[in-house]
Amino acid sequence: MTLGDDLALHERPVAVAPRSRVLATERFRVIGLLIRERGSVRVGELAARFGMTDETIRRDLARMEEMGFLERSYGGAVAPRGDSETTYSGRLLEQSAAKMAIAARAAELIEDGDALILDAGTTTLCLVRCLAGRRDLFVATNAVTHAVELASNAHISVVVIGGLLRPSTLGAVGDLAMGMLADLHVKRTFLATHSVSASAGLTGPRLDEVGIKRAMMKAASEVVLLADHSKAGRASLVRVAPVEAVARLITSDGVDPAEVRAIRDLGVEVDVVPVPPE
């Protein structure tokens, strides 16, 4: 069963009726459309849109979460993740403004002449796109998408970490990739993750990604984790590392403050970046 089947979601303009006439089913339909198109919604935004109270919207989101159509987050809700993976092109569209804001902040840490490792992922791809004006960088990456874009800059030396290519991430994994990383040492690794929390650490849905991520972490003097707010406070199937194995987490507005405090208490620097409206 899909959200479209259950809530009759159709691509058409939404006319919101006066407050007394906005039925729960209509609110569910519109919320479902927004989640599908944008990846997340905010309570205040929905309350203003429907002319309802914040408490009514929270009840709506709680009900939709019970039905499996979304997952509540601090101040709103996000598309359901579970332990499954979405397509690469689909992830590019999820939290796109947050990913660009995170990438821009991460780029501020990079200086001309640095040696880096970039993990496969859509947020790290945004970081690649922030490096257009940099010079004399050495960048190793297991992502073919990243390598192709970096190759357009003649001032960046690119090492492609080879191995078994995973279609869902367009990144290489396996013994060959880990063997190449064993011979490298860089200033900083920028790591992606499926989920992160103070209690569970860095986690993901795939066993075959654990080794490559650990090797990337071992090859760097400092590890920076890039994860938007929808990934924080969650746990997936396989643990990659405890959260204190990274020096810094760069995340986005909307992250649960309690989770931020818990991660900071473990000695990790947490940078919460504002996200411009889309």
C-alpha cells in the first residue's frame, strides 16, 4: 500500500477551505503531497496553511506516523526512512536546501593545498560543487559522481578509489577499495551516513559499507560527518562507529536540541547551520 493509494494523492493545485471545513482527510492528503515533494514539513507552516492550531497539526502528524506515511521529527515530520534505501536520484531531492547549506559550511574548513577523502553520498556531492574555485587540492573518493565533477577542475588532483560499485550510492566498496585507502593519509575525511545518534553512533542499512567507511575514517587526521537533521536521532541496522569517533558533525536547522546536547556531551563539535527557505 502506498501513500498515494491510501490518501488519493494527485498532482493538482490544492485549495484550502476555511478552517471549519478543512477535514482531516484533506489535511492528510496535502501533508502527504508536501512530504513526497519536499521530504519534510513543519508544524507551524502547516498550521498557518490550514488555519488550524499547532496541537491539531501534531495530532495529524501522529496519526499519519501510525499509518506509516511519515516520521515525526523535532518541529515537524519527514518522509519515512526505516532501514531501507531510496534511489540516488531520489535522495538528491530530499532535504536539498539543507544539504547545500551543510556543504557550504563544510567547504569553509577546506584550504587550498589540502588532502581530503570524500565519501559517496548526496551531501558530499553538494560539497564537491562548492569546491569550484579551490586550487591544489588532493581529493580521494569512492564515488564516481564526485570524481567526474572534480575532474573538471584542473587544479584538483583526483584519486578514484576502486572496488565493487553499489548502484544505490554510486560508490565503491569492498576489499580493493579498503586496500587503496590503507596506503593513504589525509588531513580530513568528509563522511556521509544513513543515521546518527549519541546512543547508537553512525549506522546504516548495509553491511558492505561498514569497512569502507571505517577505512576512510582511519586514513584521516580528522573526520567530519555531514548529516542533515532528518538523519539525527535515528539508528539503522549496522553500526559503523561510535559518534565520538568523529571530530565534528555538521547538521541543519530542525535537529532535536536534546540530540545535539547528547552528542556534544561526548566531545563532538556540532555545527547547526541555518537553512534558507526553498
